[in-house]
Amino acid sequence: MAIPILPESLRQLKNDTLFRLLALYIAYMAFSAIWSEPFSLRGLRKSIMEGLYVSAFIIITALLCSTYPARFERLLRTLCLVAGIMAIVTFGASY
């Protein structure tokens, strides 16, 4: 679902210093599995996938913020409310 909008978002963010630093940090965290003890391809794959998920989240969030600036604040409030409710439900269900 998010794949078609990623190239457009990457074009918008490619010169952003903060995005480049974040990408470098995520790549470092993903590839740090290479020198971890004990090394496993499964751990490396997991780290890379987590880095890709975080990168996609950042790219999509930046795209939404630049495309719909008037609606973005309301979207954030709604998502924070839903996340808070889900945290309470999860906490309540686990105890």
C-alpha cells in the first residue's frame, strides 16, 4: 500500500540533512548485527527489516505532513488518542 508513494517521498527528502542522518543511523543499527555475538543471518535480516519499517514510517509521515499540512495536526491527535486507548486496553488485558 505504501510502496507506490515511497519514490515520490524519497525525492522530496533526499536533500534533507535530518533524513540523511536518520537513514545513516538506521543503516548502522541494522548492520551492527554483523559484528554482534553471536552472528546470525536471521538477526541481520530482522535488523534490516526493522530499519526499513522505520524508514518507511518516517518517509510516509513526512509525505503526509507536506501534502496535507492542514489535516496533519488532526491526524496526529487522532492517532495519539487511538494509541493511548490501545495502550490502556493492552495493559488492562495483560493484567
